[in-house]
Amino acid sequence: LSPNIQYKANLVGVKGYKGVTDERVASELQEAVKMYAKEIGLAEPVNIHIETLPKGRRGVSQATGYIALSKNYFGGSYEKTMKGAMDYIKSGGSVEVSRPIMKTLHHELGHKTYSYLSSSQKSAVGAIFSKFSSSKSTPKGWGSYSKRSAEEFFAEGMAKSLTGKSDSYTKALRKLLKYTTTNLTLLKMLLKLNFSIA
């Protein structure tokens, strides 16, 4: 994966998205895809649909190139969508970001990126996650959802790295996207020795 990967976002349906009724929400989602593709890269076309999801679910990465966003959170007005996103951040569940509407889509795209990581890269994510999750309190700017698993930590980290405050964890996650197997082995060794990952 690299920022130079060509991408195509298939934004289907009314105003570009099936189920999006507010032009400002559609614009934020469109910009979120472009930002992710430019900064991190997309390995496949992305189809985004607004659907009814189980209660509490904001988004789901499903089949290859397919992301479903919750109709409950993204199918209404800009104000309702922004309030829902801000409430989740304030609850402590989500990473803190400056563009809350983009956050869920960036998170789901993070799952797509994770699925393309090599086993060495996933192992390095696991080492970074182990250091992260062993802290007694959740680090500043991170939410409780980040501690669920290494993959969720990675997805939250991608979202935080794009529109949140960067820190040693987001920097380490972004760096490992460029690492070779040799560099990843070195990174894991340094983490075991408790060196700084900044």
C-alpha cells in the first residue's frame, strides 16, 4: 500500500450515495475517501452504502470493496449526523478527531488496509497494540474501542492519524505500512526492549 495507489470510489445511488439525504454529509464522506486514498492508499475500489445496521453499529466493512454505514447515523441531516459522531467521541468510545463525520469511514477503510497487511506487518501491529493495551489508562485522544483488538486498534489509529492529533502510536502504525520484513523484526525487538516508538 502506498499513497500513490490508484483508487476509484464507487459512490452509488442518490447524490452519490445510496441512502445519504444531506449534501453536506455526502460531501464529507466523499472527501474522507479522497483523504484516505491520498494519505494512506486504497488497494481496491470502494462501494459505500447507507443501510440499516444492528443497533449501536456505525459502520461495517463487508465484502471486498464494500462498506456499509449506518442509516441511523448517516442517513439524516448534517446536524443529526454530526451530533451522533460528537456524542460517541464525548462518550470516550472513539478516538478524538477534528472531522467527526469522516471518522467512521476512515475506521472502516482502516479495516480494509489491515486486511492487506503482510503477516509481519500484522505481527508488528500486535506488538504496538500490546504496548498500547498494557497501559493502565487509555492514552489521551484514544477511545475505549481501541482496546478491543489489534485490528480495531489499527483501524482507530488510521482514523486518528488522518484527522486527530498524531502521537507515538499513530506514527508507529503509519510507519509500519512502509516497513520491510527486516525493519518490522527490528521494530518488534525494540518494542520488547521497551524503547520509544516515536
